[in-house]
Amino acid sequence: MLVEQEQTLVRALQECMIVCNHCLNECLAEDKSSMMIDCIRTDRECLEFCGYLEQAIIRQSPYAKELAKICMQVCEDCAQECQKHDHRHCQYCAEVCLQCMEACKTYLNN
């Protein structure tokens, strides 16, 4: 059974995946989606890393802490990219990515 800090991180990862996927889809739907290519790429990277870390935590992988360090960086990178855009979905994605980054940091510090 997952301890509270792991459960908190898993919930943050799940929310981040959902929001990054939404942001990615909204960016693709933009009239000038080619202008959003970096945002689309970081959204995709972030949701993939969050998904992998989620599974690693659930299966109690001995590599979960190392993966959390990487995921924390990917979330920060995604937030920085999304903050460059005025779209509501990008700004919300940046916010959620930063929350997920903080959840990773808390997990690593315990």
C-alpha cells in the first residue's frame, strides 16, 4: 500500500498528465499550431514522464526516486514553456506542472 506522500504524488502526476494532454490538444487546435511546437513537445514529454513515474511508484520500483528527480525537471521545463504563452490552457498547465514539481520535491525530501 502506498504511503500518504506517494498517494499525494500519484494524484499530482495524474492531474498533470490530464492537464498536459489537454494543453497539447488545445495547442494542436490553434490556427497557428506551428507556433506552439515547443509547447506541444514539452506537454508530451511531461505527460509521458509523469505516467512513467506514476507506474514506478505504484509498483514500488527501486528507481522511483531517481525518476522523480527527472520528472521534477521535466515538469519545470514544461511550466516554463507554457508560461511563455497567453492561452488560458497554457497558463493553467504551467500552474499544474509547478504543483507537480513541488509534489516531486516533497516526495524526494521524505
